[in-house]
Amino acid sequence: MGTFQDVRAAIEARFKTNWTATVISWDNVPYTPTPRTAFVRLIINDVDVYQASMGTTPCHRFIGIIHITIMVPVGTGTHVARGYADTAAAIFRNANFDGIQCRSPRVIRVGDVGEYYQMSILTNFWKDAILANAS
């Protein structure tokens, strides 16, 4: 494991296994929300990768942000959205899985967007991988 695809697969699998509160809208997969029904969207932002050690099989560090957007119907208050935020944050808070190390999640209020009130949970992560140099 160590490629961008492996990181994506591990993060998506962890979220899918641990999130049962709503439907998940996956990045770049068509989804039509049911009116006035909450849902979440999972996006993995690759931020940086760098070579962390030298040698014939150097360590590379993949750095990114797990971005979960919570969407609840406008006009329903923030109680449900913040409860979902707590649940989503707990899935990744300081978690270590498949070599991926997560940090503390943070919540950002997005506000009303169309028919949904939105909050985002952002969790920084990194993964070290030993990858062979190109020939």
C-alpha cells in the first residue's frame, strides 16, 4: 500500500464501515439527494507528497485532508448537523489504520447552500510508504 489509490480506498472503506447515520455521496459519483433528507459527502484532498528519506527504497510521505460535508435541510437548526459532526469526527480522530495516521478533526460552518445547511469536518492525515525509485 502506498499509492494515491490505496489511500483513497482505505479512507473510503473506513468511513463506509463506520458511518450509518445517512447516505454517503461519494466524490465524482452521481447522486441525487432525496428532498429534505440529510446526507454526507466524502472527499479526499491530496495536499502534498515528498520523499522523507534517501536510499534505494526511500520513504515517501503522503499528506492530505479528509473532507466530510454534512448536509441537513435548511431551517432545521444546527443540533442534528453538529451531532453528525461529532459522529464523523470520531471515525477519524487520531485514528491509525492501514498505515494512515489521522490528526484531530475540525469543524467549519459553511451555512445555507440551496436547500441544505452545511458543515464541513476536516481531518489532516499522512501515510508513509516505502516505494522503489523509478528505473
